[in-house]
Amino acid sequence: MTKTPKEKKQSDAFVDAARAIGCDESEERFDEALKKVAKHKPPKDSEEGAAKSQPTQSKDDR
């Protein structure tokens, strides 16, 4: 499907705005941003966490 001139102009404006605020398609920059957001390691399995992950029995299974 071919874009109309208005749609193309709007998408170009979006790309320009994204670049103006520092967005790009660089994998390295993405990894840097991800590290800022995902700083913490997931918690180790504890007794409480392991118990929650175990399937519970329904009344029919007993």
C-alpha cells in the first residue's frame, strides 16, 4: 500500500521528532538505555518464591 503525501509527511515528522529527542536505531545506545532501566538482577529463589511457583492442587485432584 502506497502512502499518501500527508501520511508520508506525518511519518517523516515523527522520525524527525524522535531524532530530536535522541532516539535512534543504534543497538549500542539501546543496550545502554536498557542497562539504566534494568539495573537489578532477579531475586534468587527463596522458600516463599519456590512455594508460589509450585502448582496448587484443585479439589478434584485430591
